[in-house]
Amino acid sequence: MLSPADCPDMPTLRVQIDTLDRELVRLLALRTTYIDRAVQIKTGAGLPANIPARVEDVVAKVKETAVQEGLDTDIAEILWRQLIDWSIAREAKTIEFE
């Protein structure tokens, strides 16, 4: 992986961005396997898909990490709330039928 400063032209830069995109998708797919496990645990424990305190805890941690990494906290929060909403909907669909 090249640093942005080491990318001499747009084609090289695009290859690096595409590599990062593939890694992000891989990590999101991995995260989904943990969400699926959460469904199993929540079902066994009688917990709902949406636990608002946990949602806010996740968002707070993501925003803290964003600050540490130099990422705008607004975009981090927007992205994670969307991801969390999708995850809760995925959980709810399965928990509802268990």
C-alpha cells in the first residue's frame, strides 16, 4: 500500500483507493458475522434487536476513534448510524421469526 503522497498520478491513486474499498467491504462482511452471532445470543437471552444505550455507546466510541484518526466526526457518525440501523433491521428480521 502506497501512502497518498507516494502516488504519482491518478491511476496509481485509484488503485490504492480500490484496494482500501475492498478491505472496507471485507471488514464490513466480517462485522456482519458478529451481528449474526448477536442475533443468536439476543434470542437466547430474550433481548431486543434495538438497544438504544448500546447504539449510543457504539456511536460515541466511533466518534472518539474518528478524532484520534483525524476523520470528521460528523461523517463517521452518519456512516455508523446508517450501519447500525441496517444491523438492527437485520437482527430484528431474524429475531422476529425465532
